Amino acid sequence: KNEWTVKKAFADFLKRYAKVHNEYWEETDRIFKKDILPAIGKKPIDEVKKDDIIKILDKVISRGSGVMANRTLAAIRKFFNWCIERDLIKFSPAYKISSPAKNISRDRVLSDEELREIWEACDRIGYPFGHFAKFLMITGQRRGETVLMTWEQFDEETSVWTIPRENTKTDKQQNVPLPELAIEVLRDCKKMGNYVFSSTGYNPFDNVSRGKAELDKKLKAARKEQGRFALVPWKLHDLR
């Protein structure tokens, strides 16, 4: 009988691969502990069948969580492919299992608690990216339009931000009424030049990816202090 159970192999996978190569390894760990190990953890790694995997996915789907079912399948595939590379098995039981739910690229819905955590991380980062992300959160505007915002486009008397036609996706001028919270964020921005969100004042903020990575780093550190897993991966577009 194979001494390599799924549980034992997963512990090795987590240590040698996931923690080294995957920034969100805690999510993989959570998925396995919640749905995979309780079902097949004690099985020898070479005795896991395709039917075992399908039953796990069906159980996740039955909870009404199609997106999580897809993530569960992705985690299973990665694990069993790693097992093949380590010569623990010859074939993956997840081979030719299609995604159980339709993948929607922009379906991440942030909870109120997650939004609060992101807001607090924005406070720790500060200007310009922290203020930029807060403004996106409040207004729900596109990041490409927001990053080009200038002070002259904002009328404080009427609390309206006028987005010029050339900056909009629809090629039409937009007048965006701003709530008081958005105006408070603007008042707290540094005025270094014409652009509202900028490192220099003379050019729009151009390090959005780096800013997002720094924000994720702050979120992860805060959750680690609390003994919690990292936030499920999200995009700035999800703030809309």
C-alpha cells in the first residue's frame, strides 16, 4: 500500500511548492482543509479516482458557489500535477475534468468587511495610491478615467467632477456628482500640480500595479497579525 496519502503529499506540496511559489498559498491551504482533505485525505495518493474529484466539486457547487468550485478544481489540478512531477503518481485524477461553473472574469464581489480592510490599508499607504483607491471605492468610476483627473475638472461649489469626452470610454462628457466622503478624500490629497493623483503633480499616477501590490502587502500583513488567511485575490475593478 502506498505510504503517500493525499494528506501527507499535500503537506509536502504546501511546504516545497505552494509557500515558495504562490503568494496566496493560504487560500490553497484553506480550500484543501475545507473540502478536499476531509473527503480524500486518508486515501493513498495513487488510489484517488476521477469520481472522487467530481464528488468534491459537486459538493461545493451544491452550496451555490460556482466560482469557488472552479478555484477548488484549479487547486486540485496544481496539486496532482506537482505529484506527477515528483513521481508520486503517473496520472492525474483531475485530467479532463472541465470547470464546474462558467468562469466570469469580473465576478468578485467584495464584502463590507473586505472593503473596510482595504480602506484601512489605504490609510496606511497614504497619498497618492491610498487616496486613489479610496476614490475608486466611493465613486465606482473607472480607474483609467480617475487616474487622469485634474483639479480643474472638479467644481467644489457644485460637488461635480466633469470627465472630458476624450478621457471617457463612451467618448461622451460625464458629470459625476461626488458625495461628501469623496470630497473629503480630495481635500486630503496633496496639491503638487494639475493632476489630483500624482507622484509629481505634472503627470498622472503611473504606478497603479505597484500601488496595488503594496496595498495587498499591507492587507496580508494585517491579516497575518490577526491569525487570518490572506484576502482572496481581487482587482481594482472589483471596487466598482
